Amino acid sequence: MASVKKKTTTSRKLLHLFGYLFVFIWLIPVLWMFMTALKPGGTAVTVISELVKAPFTLDNYSYVLNNASIWRWTWNSLYVAIVTTVVTIVLTSLAAFALSRLKFIGKNFIFWLIIGGLMVPVEAKIIPLFQIMMDFGLINSYSALILPGLAAPLGVFIMKQFYDGIPNELVEAAKIDGAGTLRIFWSIFLPLSRSSMAALGIFTFITSWNNFLWPFLAVNEEKMMTLPVGIPTFQSAYTAELMIPMAANVLASLPAIIVFIFFQKHIIKGITMTGIK
């Protein structure tokens, strides 16, 4: 017993060691970005000894804030990400509830049709999607940035998997008490699925925040650009010096990092509970 326990402890320590090693490897470029953004012009940022020693400055951030439309791009990204996240959660939760608990003809076919959307590459949908937006006159608008992101087959799948695991006894008890379909959804399914909805919301927010290809095609006016589109147009003039582009990238990535740090427990819990039947 002692030897088995010792092997288990050793294996766990090795697992933790590898985990910390991978975290450190992942943090290296992030730390390099933050440190480069604090260095004055002319610093050899590829030399570690020069990167970590003084002087440090916030002038790069000041320059970005004063010379780029960073606030406008940040607002666009926030608005698009928040609206996309909220509407996606509402639509996917309702669709998942219908596919999980309601009885209607073709339910399984509709579910697999939705899941089939996961196998279609984004690039394959770009041209017809752009043509649709052109026909409706939605190019260079928030609608063009938001509407394509509302089709979330992965969200339907995640929520349905969770709803399938809710005991039927709860639903039957609610029906005996006279609860209708919407009442069951509102009073039972929504409260129990908060962790899964939080995980889905965070994934949707970060995906929308980092989306580049579609916003790059859907808008061509500077005032409508999101951060992933606006930052490259600004930093293209600074190919020799990396300090100002890195400062812009730090400002662009901070909201997503903050969201993940504050809600990482919900992400882990949501993924764990989604897989439990």
C-alpha cells in the first residue's frame, strides 16, 4: 500500500510539474509582449538582459491612445462581443431546450443538421455570407458584424448535452404543479444551467472579440473597425520598432484576459458539468 501511494504521489507531482512547465511556455510570449510595450524606442527587445532592466516608460501607451482610434475600436469590439454573447446564449438555450425536451417531427434530423454546421469551414461561408450582407445593405454596420456570429451550433450542442442530463423527475413534478413549458424552462432549466451558460458566454465573447476574418471583410470604414482589424492597420507603420505595436496589442488583449481571469472557474465548471449525465 505504501509503495502504491508513493507512486501515486510521484505521478501527481510529475503531472503538476509538466502543467507548470506548459503554463510557463505559454506565458513567455505574453510576458515578452508586456515587457516590450514598456521599453523606450531603440531598445534591443530581443535581448533578455536589455528587456528586463530599466528604463521603463508608459509613453508607448500614451502614443497609442492619442494617435489611434483605439477607444472607438474598443467600443466596437465590446458592443459586438456583448450583443453577440447575450443573443447567442438566449437562442442556443431555447433551441437546446426544444431539442432536448419537446416532441416534434424531425427533431433528430434538425439536431444533426445543426451539428453538421460544425463541419463547414468558415472560409467556405465567407463569399455567400458577404453576398447576403451586400444584398441587404448591411456592409459597414453593426448588424453585419453581429448576425453571422449568432449561428452557434457548438452552443446548441453544449446546452443540449447539459439539458439531457437533467432528471425527468424534476420536469414531471413541475408539470404536476401546473407549470407550462416556458415555466419549466425558466424555473428549472435556466437556474441549473448557469455554469454551462457562463462557459458558453465566455467562449462566445472571446471568439467574437478575437474574430478577424469576417470583420475585415464586412467593414472598410475606420470608425466601424474592431480591434483585431484596426490594430494591424495602425501598427503597419511601425515595422522597425516593436514597442508601439506591442503597446497596442496589450490594450487590445487586456479585456479578453480580464474576462478569462474573472470567469475561469465558470469555464471549468461548465465544461465539467456538460459532460456529466
